[in-house]
Amino acid sequence: MACPHVEYRETDGEQSFDTARAYCAVAERFVQPMRADICTERYGLDPAADCEIYRERAGLDWDEPGDGDAVRRADTREQSETESTETSESAGGAESTGGSE
């Protein structure tokens, strides 16, 4: 779930921008593009797990998992299993090719 506290604005009240910028309603300020990546869940990031502003607002300590932590662990485990299977399959193919020479 994308962060409900981020919104994109084309003005700061005094100045207009060519492109909309990420504004965090909790921090009451514009945020850097890298932080907006967390807000919009780019690259597998999750506000509940990766953003200190979101976690503080939700009352989460860093030693408590956020909502996205369990999902991320499952995704990572699934990706590792897939990579392991692909690696063993390609290694098996290489052995059979090498053994026939």
C-alpha cells in the first residue's frame, strides 16, 4: 500500500514547479525523490517497513516489523528458491554437456 501521507504538488504556495514534487503531510515538507520512492513503493520498498516518518506516525519501533516486512521476507524467500532452482538446473545442463566430450 502506497503511503497515504504523500501527495504531489505543483506549487509550494509561492513558487510553481515544472513537475509535481512529493510532499509529505506528516513531515509538512517536500521530500527528496529517493524518499518519494519509498512512499510510492518503488524498488520493493514499503513505507511501513522503510520510512521513519511513516513508522513514527504509526507508533512503530524499529524492532517491530512493519506491514511490508512479512511480505518482503516471503518475496525474498520465493526469489531465493527460484534462483536456487535456476542455478541447479543450469549447472546440471553444464555437467551433462561437459561429461559427453
